[in-house]
Amino acid sequence: MPTALAAAGIPALPNDSPHYQWDYAALVPLLYLDPNAEVSADYWTLRARTKAGQPISGIRLNEDTHSYQFRDKTGLHSVFKKDLAEHEIVKTSPMPSYQGKLSDRDFEDLIAYLAARREGDRP
């Protein structure tokens, strides 16, 4: 994720080497501090309203000329664009930023906890 690293002032180049080991503890803090720095299309949200006035919101899975497919807490859905009064794709992260909300020590503890869980350890 060189773009997010560069946005944080950390020079980085992509590394496609099979010997490269991804450093979870180095990158993840950036995602928690600025989750909108680089948002994958996998996390874009569809926000819409049908012509009947029903609000629609969910994670956009697919889009073509005529329809959207999206996921919400009730399951998978498809809607035709012609049936929508308004619609937009929100390209910001659904994850909130933790910048300024935790002390440095609490933030370091959070990252250590998440890294340990990812590695299979249970603190």
C-alpha cells in the first residue's frame, strides 16, 4: 500500500518478491489513523433512495449499466438503476479514524493486540 504510506510521509515501494513478509504492525496503524487514505473498491458503499422513497444502503459488490448488486445486514440484493430516484457510490471507508481518540500508549497496545490476534496468539 505505497500510496497510504506515502500519504503518511513514509517512503515505500511495492515489493512483489516471494521472500517478502508483510509487516502487519507497520502498516495497520496507518489504516486506523487514516482509513480514507486509500479505500479499496471492495468497501465502497451504495447509498440510494427508490422512486417509492425507500432508502437503500449497503456495500457495493458490483455495478453495471443498468443495476447495482450490494450487501447489507439482511443479505445480498440487486436493484435496477431505473427504479432509483437518486443514488451515489460513497468511496470513503466505513471504518472510523482513531487519530486523536486514543493516547499513544493505548494506540500502541491496540496495534499489539491486533497483531497478536492475527498471528494466532491470544493475549
